[in-house]
Amino acid sequence: MNEPYYQDVAFEKLRAPIQKIKNVEYDSCEFLDCDFSEVSFFSCTFTNCTFQGCNLKMLKLDKSQLDTISFNDCTLLGVNFSACTDFLFSVAFENCVLDYCAFTRKKITKTPFINCSLKETDFTGCDASGSIFENTDLSNSIFKTTNLSSANFLTARNYRIDPEENTLRKAKFSWPGLRGLLHKYDLIIE
């Protein structure tokens, strides 16, 4: 039985009445102003797709593949990206709200987070080496045994990263950002 396959399709203002979408493949598709809040994409494949202005709150991606996916101006509250397959996992975020998301033990090397909110997001055990956190709010996000080598935090804010629990080799931080690295020592930095 052939599984549904969509290529070069633009889905606009789609409101998914179906709560579970299973075994569907999307190749080079655009999702514009769609509402997939609380929808479950189970074992789906997304390749070279763009999500623009979408509501993806509590989206479920169990066993789904995200290969070269761009999210722009989207709300992705509480999405567990750790549930995605690791194979070819590649995402980019710009002007997105990713509060309460999880990237636990995920390989997200060189991932751009541009002008995003990542409040209380879990990066435990993930490889975020070379990732860019440009003008990004990381309030109460969790970094534990996280590889942040060569990551760029120059314009990030509100992060607390323990250098003793994370790999920070050649990571970039601004002078004001040092507070977020030394917080546990209760130092006064003026």
C-alpha cells in the first residue's frame, strides 16, 4: 500500500481536523499560517520544508524525520524534538517561540536559533556544537552535559550554563554574558 506523498505543495491556512497524521511524506513543501496545535505526526518524513507563521503548540513528532526544515515566525510551545528520528535531523529557527521544548540527547550541530524565545527548553545531553543563539532568550533553559563547543552566545541572554557540567571549548560569549556562566559561584560582576 502506497503511503501519501506530497512534493512541492503549498499548504496555506490549513487547520488540521485530524489529530493523528501517520506515515505521510512531505518533500519541498511549504506550510503557511497553518494550525497544527496538538496534532500528532507519527512516523512522517519532512524533507526541505518550510513552516511560516504556523501554530505548532504541543505538536507531536514521534518517530518523524525532519531533514533540512526551516521554521519562521512559528509558535512551537512544548514540542519534544527528542522524539524525532536522529537520521538526517536538521532544523533552523527564526523569530520563533520554542518555550518548554526538548532537544534532549539530540544532535543539533550548527543549528541557528535567530531572534527566538527558548525559555525553559531542555538541552540536556545534546550536541549543540557550532549552534548560533542570536538574540535569543534562554531564561531557565537546561544545559547539562551539553556539547556547546564553538556555539555562539554573543547576543543571547538570560542563560545559565555551568562550565563544569558542559563542554564549552571555543564557545563565544559577550562580556555581559559571563554572569550566566558564573552564576553558581554567587559572584558580583560589575
